[in-house]
Amino acid sequence: MQKSDDAIIYLCNKIISSVEFENVFDKLFNLVTLNFFSVNDTNNILISEYKKLLKYSDFLSNSTVESHRTLALQIITLLYKLYFNDEGYQVHLKSIFSKFGLFGAEESFVKEELSLPDSLEYERNLKRLVQSINAGQDIFTDSQYKIHGGMSKNNVFSFSGPTSLGKSFLLKHSAIKMLNNNNIIVFILPTKALLEEYHNDLRKMLSIEGVMDVNVAKSVSSVKKGVKNILIFTQERLNSFLFDDDFNSVNIDVLIVDEAHKLSEFNPRSITLYKVIRRSIDKFSNLKLYFSSPVIHNPEIFLKTFNIDSDNKFITVKESPVTQSLYVYDLQENIVSSYNPRSKVFDKLKVVENITSSYSLISYLGNRSKSNLIFSSSKTDAILKASEFLNFVKREGLLWDVDKELSIEADIVKGLIHDDYNLSELMRHGIAYHHGTLPNFIRKRVEELYSNKRLKYIFCTSTLLEGVNLPTENIFIFPMKNKKSTLSVESKLSFWNLAGRAGRYKNELNGNIICLGNRNDWEIMGELVSNDREVSINNPLDETFSKHRKIRNILNDKTLDPHAVIKDVTSIVLADVMGFKRHGAMSSVLLSIPEKFRDNVIEEGWQYICRHGIRDINHLAYSSNHRISTEQHYKAWVYAKDKGYKLKSLSRDSVKDFINVLDEVYGIRKTKASLSQLINVTYSWLYGDSLRKIISDSIKYSKSVKDASYQYVTFEPCNKEHVNFKIMEVISTIENEVTFKLEMYCAHYFQVLLGVYGEHESGINLSPFLEYGTMDVKTIALQDYGFSRAAALEIEKQYSKCVRYDENGQISQLNKQMLLTMAGANSVVAKEVMWIV
């Protein structure tokens, strides 16, 4: 077999280096590029050239070298729009799909009645059988099957692959298979936006496979003891779980880290991710650990970071189930540069169509496609560009007929938020925006409408880099901000991760990446495509621990304004020093410090602890809250121990007084007026007011608002632009402050109280109520079940007879049909019932 493979590889190399192959491939490639940017398609490929291309594609697909196989798929994809009805082409397409295990694409692109020769058909059916999953409803591609095999054979494994590989699909199915021999499986996902998607998908998959009695939870409070659990957490939620005394005896069997490349980012969230993985390894001796990353060339870096032997425990997949076309469009010269995957250089072509602006190009290409993502660098920019684009198509007379379903959806969104909410007007015309702080129940609607090809354009931010599954045909990218002469690894990774969203397996054969701007805007493109898109990352924490001077400077009070990340790392070190002095156990974090300096770091850390008065503080509270400064730890301890401040009731005055105390401890807001505004929003959130009411109240009493330039201006309630900035401000306050910072401070202060007074004398823990936006336990149960806050509030207020609860307050029965009938087909409740049940 080895000799046969070597012979095929040799011949494939001869083919791709031949002048004949270069000529015929480049002719096809340039033709497809011109057709993509032209109104009328042409075809100047000769019959003899077409037959040669089919043979080249067929032969290259037999190679074991990924670059050969990628070229094979590239050729057959380029030929699709020219020859998709030709029987000879269809046979070759089905054959290549079979060789790559791309059976899921056959339904969309291969004629059903078509058969391969008997020997190939036998091999195809055998592969389908072996790689079949989900009770035969889905089939792993060859790349997915290879990764699945690596995960099955190893207790530790790391892999990377193109964004279109279908990593989340693979991880979810692998997790379900692991339930046979494991009780607690934990996913770490980068954003809260992803938790809902995984939660609903896993429940559906378990139901299809007939797997019973598995609790799927996305909050710490929803974890069930004594049964199998799949827990879907962010790193912050896993941190809470690991330090929660109630779950101290619960053993995590499997930890799956999705989007693991986030570990390489030098920011507070990457420190939290590092901390929880490190603690899990220390705490659970038989832990199975898996890392999944997009694009990167060295996935073994994560195993090395945690001192794990990486031999044969990682894989890098370059082969994608879809091809991608990369274009740079110079709007000044009307010239398109298209990246040739054979020569690996940009070919320049003059475009004859009249393209006058970025919006003109987006509209021109977008009208010929069903799905278009337009990437912007910020939330505000995405919202403004979406509105500008709608104004452009109106002005140019390019509006299309209003879709009835979109009109209904637009009215629902308007009813949930505000009559002047600009997203509602955009949706009515097939346009939307998408960002991380968009309310979950609206974000889900936008994603579903786009996936179903109802929405045609979405202006989006980097939320899409973090795993949100939105298949798209075209991605338009405005110039990336890059102040340095060379691109950072993070910028390269972000670009290719975003670009990888173009083209989705089963939906398209090819995706298009169109970089907008002028010649100077994309001078970095040569660097982006160098080394065939290879991006290698490192772990900055390795250097931080080995070159420990920055940590020791903080320990010795020599740094006036330390970097936020170094402060967080130092807090983790201090917590472990505290633990070592109390219990004598040396953590892996301390062991990662070079031995010749370790004793000095421990001694300097202990002196810091004593000097700052935190020697007797609750160790659990300190260890679990590395984002809290030493000064805040000390102040919280003083307020709890000496002043006895607790939350004794959930009345408005009690909550107000308690948040005022938290402000004194943690410095939440800079002015009393600003704090008062936060208190009002917080109590309305806790009281179960709808988001529409909270927004309306804020508009009613506001005197200023931040405009597009991030400057405060006098608020004009009749100014629709001002109203939308206020809507965005309120939503951001809830997302970033109420349900994140304030929740974190409440959780920390309550932990401190527990250390001083014990469980029964510590008052009320406000933190979980802030997370759910209600003080009603049934509304919380509905959210744990999978409903959004908006739907849960509506169900509890109007349709409570449709739900039954068990003795633990969890949902035991939900009458789906009654709920659909009572709520109505076009309600937010009905949509969510269909998503989650």
C-alpha cells in the first residue's frame, strides 16, 4: 500500500507541475472569476479541456496528500456551474464525494438516480455504513471520522481544522458516544451565545439516538447529582462550578475545550480559561481532555501548555469539505485580485460592471446569492452600516418585495423591544445585524431566518468568530484595522476563522470571501496567504511563568499600574500560595515556576498576603475570584465581618441599599446618578419587567446618550437615532454589567459572607437572580429548560397551565400542543417551543 501511495503522490506532483495542467486550470479559474463578477455567464472551455480537468480531478482525489485532494475538490467545484447537468460530470462529482466521505453533500448536488460502477458503489456503501452516526441519519466525513477515532483512542487529544470542517457537529456526537463510559461531560465554550445552541442541539441528538436520563445543563444551578450530565459552560461558569462546595464531590470525567485557540490570547478571559483547565487537571486524576481549534497549524501547543505528552495525540486537518474563493476588490480601479490556489498568487482582472462603492458591490453580488455576511470591526459600525446599506438600496431603487414572514418577524421584534427599533425595519427588507450583546431571543430569530434564506444580508461582528453556526455563501470584509507593519498571529487567525464561514458543508460547494476597499487597504493580503494559510500560535502564559519578574514586581509592590492580565495571573499564584501555606499542597501553577525561583515567589507571595491583610480571608472566595483585586477582597471581608452587611430581603429598598454597599466595595459606577440608573435597571430586571418596559423607562427618564462617536450628547426622545443608541446602551448595561460584573460581585460577596457566617446566616445570594432576570423559581426553571427570559416570563404569566413541575421545582411535563394553541403560531413562545422541544 505504501508503494502504491508513493506512486500516486509522485504522479500527482508531475501533474500539478506540468504546463498543460497550469494552463487548463488557470483558464477555468479565471473564467469562473469573471463569471462571478459579470452579469452574464460565459464558457470558453473546450470539450478536450473539460475532459482533461475531470481526469485531473479524479486522479488527484486518489492521493493521500491533502494539497492534492484540495486541488481535486477545487477543480470539480469550479466546473459545477458550467457542467452540473452533464452526466459525466455528475459521476465524477459523486465519486469524489465518496472518496472524501462527503455524503451529506450528495443530496444537494448529485442527481438521486445516478450510480457509480459496482466496485466503487460497494466501497461507497461500506464507508457510509462504517461512518454512520445518529441512528443512521448523519455520516461523518473522512476528516471527521479520523478525528473521532483519535478522540476515541486517546484520553487526551487536540485537533484543528478549517472552520467549515464541522467541528461542533463532531464534538457533540463524540460527547454522546462517551456517555457510555462516563457520567459527567463538560464543554467549555467561548461565549454565552453558544450555550443555547449546544443545549438545544444536544437534547435533540440524545432524543434521536434514544439516550435517556441525561441532564443537559448550561448553568451551575441546573447540574443534577446522581445522574449523567452534559454541562455546557463558559470558562466563567466552569470556574463557579469548580469552586462551589455543593459540587465538591462531583467528578468531571470528560472536559472538551472548543475554540481552544483562545488560550493564546493575552486577556483576562484567556487567563480564566487557563485556570479552569489547570484546576480540572489537578482535581480530577482520570480526566479525559480534548481541545478543538480552527485553522491553527500546531494544535499540540495545548498539550505542551499543560505538560501533557503529545506523541500521536494531535492532528492537523487542512482538508475542507467546501472550497473557498478569495477576492480583493479595488473599488478605485474596478480591479479584482483573485487568489489562485494552484500558483498561490493573486491574479488581477479588470471588471467591466459599473461598481461605484462597497454597498454597490455588496448589492450587485448579494442579489445573485441567497446569503451574505458583511463583517464590521465593532457593534456600532455593524449597526450603522446595515442602516446605510438599506438607505442605499432604497435610494438606488434596488429594494425587493417584502417577505410576509419577515414582516411578521419584524413586528414581533418591534413588540419585544421598541416601536422605533431599527432592527425591525431592517428585517422587513431582508437585512439584519448580529453582535454579541443582541438579546438571545432576537439573535436566535435572526440566525434562523438567515439559515432558512429569509434574511439575505447580515452585518456582523466578531461574535461569528466564536462558533456561531451561520452557513453563508458570501462574506464581505471591510478593511481590518492593523496599526503595525506586520500582522499579529491573532489577526491572521481571526481573518481565516472569519473567512472560513464562507461556504458550509451540505449548503454550498464553494464560498466566496470578498475583501472590500482600495489597493492600500489590503497590502497585508500577501502576508495573510503566505505559507498556505498556516497560522502557528504560542502560549504567552508559559513565558509569564518562566520569566516571573512581572509577577514578582506586583508581589513586592513595585508596579503602580500592572497589566490586567499580569494582575489576574498574580492573583492565581497568590491563591495557590495561600493554599500551600494552609494545607502544604503544591499546585501545578506553582510547579510551573522554575524551581530555582519557586521558593522566592512563594515567600514573596506570603509576605504580600500578610502585608495586605488577607491572610485570614476565606480561601475559597479568594481562589475562585481571581478577577477581584486584592483591595476588593480585603474590603469585602471587612464589610462582611465588621459591618455585617447582608441582603436580608428582595424588596426594592433592600436591593438598592445592597447595591450601594457593593459600589462602596467594588467601585461599580463613578457617580451616584449613574449608580442610581444602574439600580433602576437592575431592579426592573430582577422584578421580571419585560425588556421593552425597561427600555421604555430608560428612554422616559434619560437626559443623555452616547452617540456614534462615543460622546455623550443631550438625549432627544423624538430622535430615532438617539432612541436606538439608548436601546443599545440599555441592552449593553444588562449584558455587561447586570448579568456579568454585578453578578460576579454579588457571588463574591456572598462567598465572603459564607466564610464569616456560614450558610444559614449569610442572607440572600442575589447572583443567580441576576443571571436569570427574575426572582420567580418557575421562570428560572423555564429558562433552564431552554426558553429565553422573554418567553419564560410570558409562559409563566399567561400559559402556566401548560407546564407541570416536580418536587424540586424542575419541569416534569410541558404540553407542547396546548402551548402552541394558546400562544399562537407567530408568537415568540411558539418559535421557541419548536426550537427546544
